[in-house]
Amino acid sequence: MAEAVSAVTPTRMELLKLRQRVSLAQKGHDLLREKMDALVIEFFEVLKKIGDAKSAALNQLSLAYRALSVCSAVMGTIETRQASREAKRELEIEISTRHIMGIVVPTLEVEELKRNALSRGYSLHTTSSVLDDASKEFEKALGLLVKLAELEESANAIARELEGTKRRVNALEYILIPRLKATIKFIEMRLDEMERENFSRLKRIKAMLEARE
Amino acid sequence: MNVDRILKFELNKLNVHLPKRRISLKEALESTRPQVATRDGSVHRFKREELDFLAGLVPEIDRGRLQLPILIALDPKFGRGAARITGEAEVIAISQILGKKSTGGELLIYRPDVAIIRRKLPTTTQYLFMPG
Amino acid sequence: MSFKVAVIGDVDTTTGFALAGAQYVHVHIDKNGTLSKLGELLADKEIGLVLITHRIAEELGAEFRMTIRKKGLLPIVLRIPDKTGYTPKVDELYNLIKRTVGAEIVVRAEGG
């Protein structure tokens, strides 16, 4: 295969430099490939977790919607909406970061507020337990959705890094290293050639000198 | 060609997610915000459920010795997909998870094991790339 | 750091999440109103998570996708079904897997 050979002066110095470069490139390639393999593991781990997290969250969410319609049916739609306006809306999520091999990914945790009817905020005398049920179901749903959001962001970040790493591994394996090796071979050949030419030149000179005598 | 520079840059970047200083499991358990500062100036947070899980695996005396994050060392010299865990307390914890017998301060594990560890301890373990 | 939660949805979705404690809720009425509200929420540094229903996200169309692409790390935007359970046919996760590791792997991933 005719690899692109870089234009380079065929000297021993150059050969040495190239050999060092190939060694570095090979080392880099192997390390990046370890990273790529590890990223693939991470990717599939997250995907598996997403599968479970998504079905759990969506199931809970439909339970929550159902609890809400029960609430509207029992209490009345207007009263339910009024209660939602009166509710204490102080939910907070703690967002930090974690690292996976050079990728920064968010971590999300719902601050555990065990809210009972009193701390939820709406006035008790006009409400009934169905409102509490609906609130609880939506709180649970929110907790699961927060987990899902974290996983989906992670999946996207990992995918992006994986694509980039794969490109670099391939560039090293299929373009850079073969090119370096071809150039090395070319220089070795040229150096051999030059040495042979030199050798035969010396022989001729010697023969000439001997002929003079 | 500045390929060498690019390569050196890439290789340096490989470990930039690692913490400047690790903390012990004991320290993490006692903290309200269990985390470490990373070399690139960011923060890496440990999940509480993982800390509790680790505490269950390791006797109390070792909790002060177990350094977090547990490092999964990757070196092409080990062979593709192989990794090494070092540290006595760390080896105890990992061996328990994998159902292996722990002997001494070093453990060599293979790709399927690495997947299991990362699944159980996503924030309390980190990859370490050895330049080799 | 602590952040707040915002929800964009129909009346029922917003009522439900308000009961759960979400600070900001926006009832979707018209496309422009909601798009500008979305912009506000994305720019608000106190908000860490925005929930929006699939139905509304679809209605907002290309502008929604563009706005999402331009946003910073936070807030995170998550699409959820409304009470009808509607989810779009295009599964973005499936496409992500296909793009990243190839189509045959998708089958394996789904099979577990």
C-alpha cells in the first residue's frame, strides 16, 4: 500500500526522531483506546440505568396524574387548582458535578423534605386526603424525574466524548502511525542506498588509486 | 509537525479529572458535602448511597484508610481491558463486591469486573491512566 | 448548590407539580408566549431543572430545539408526558445510541 510519506531529509538524526515519534504515537493510541473502551462501558451502564429509571418515572407520573384527577373529581377542579397556588413551593434540588474521565456531568439530588399536610401549605379545612395523595404522588414523580434527568445528561455527555475519542484513536491508528512507519521505511531504504553508493564509490576510488600505482 | 504536542496534550488531559487530594471514607461519611476538588478546578461529588454501601463492606478501622475515589488504574502494559486496584482497604472493598478473596494491597481485574465496579460505585471510583 | 424547579405544561401538569413544590409553573397558551417564558427560565440562574411536556415541546418546533442547543450547562431541560401519556415517535435516545455505537448494538441494548 502506498502510504503518504512525509517529505523529509533522510538522515540518521531524522530516523531517530521519527522512531521516537512513532513510539509516542503508539503509546498515545493505546492509552486513548483504553479510554475509549472505558467510555463504552460507561455508556452502556448509563443506558441500562436510563431504561429502568425511565419506566419507573413514567409509571409514577401516570399514577400522579391519576391521583390528580381523583382529587379534582372529589374536591372540584377549581378548588384543586386553588390549593396548588396556596401550596408551599419551596422544593430545591442540589446540583453538583462529577467527573468521568475528563467529562463533567451533573449530579442531581432532591433535598429530602418530608412534607406532611401542614407543611405543604394549603389550608386544611377546605382540603381532604385526596389532595395530600396527589401531592405525594407528584413529589415521588419529581424525585424519579430528577434521577432521570441526571442520567440523560450523562448519556449525552458520554456519547459526545466517546465520538471524539474514537475519532482520535482512528486517526492515530489509520493515518498517523502508518504514515510515520512508511516514512521510517523510506528513510531506512534511502540510508541503505546511500551507504551502498558510498561503499561502491569508495571501492572505485580505491581501485583508481591502486591503478595509479 | 506538532503532532507530538497534540499527543502530549491529550495524554495530560487524560487524568485531569482526578482529585488534587483524596479523602478517606471516614471523612466522606462525616461530611455534609462529600466531595473532592479536581485538578481542573472543578468539584467531584460522592453519592451518599455509595458511601453507605462502602461503609457496609469495610470494617471501621479501615474506613480511615480507604482513600476516595478508589482508583482503577489502566495501563496498556496490563493488557487491553485489564485494570489494577491498589491499597489494602480499597482491595478489601473491591474484592467483596466481586466476590473474590482479597490478598494484600494489589488486585488485578478484567473488563467484566471493571463494569461491575463502575456500575456499583460510579462516583466513588475513578479511572487512572498510566502513561506506561 | 441548591436550585429551583420550573415546569411548562398544561393546567393539570402545572397544578400537579405545583402541589409537589415546584416554584415556577407556566401554563402554555400560545407559542410565542411560551417560547419567551422558556428563554426567561433558561436565563434564570436560580433554576436548575425545567420540565416541559412532549406535546408542547413539539408544538414549539424548531425554535425549541435551537433554544435548547444554545443553552448552557444549567438548567437541565427534561421532556415529560402530559396526562394523556403522549410521547413522540422519534426516540432521541435510540438515535443517540445508533449514532454513537452503531445500529446492531441498539438491538443488543434493547434486548438487555
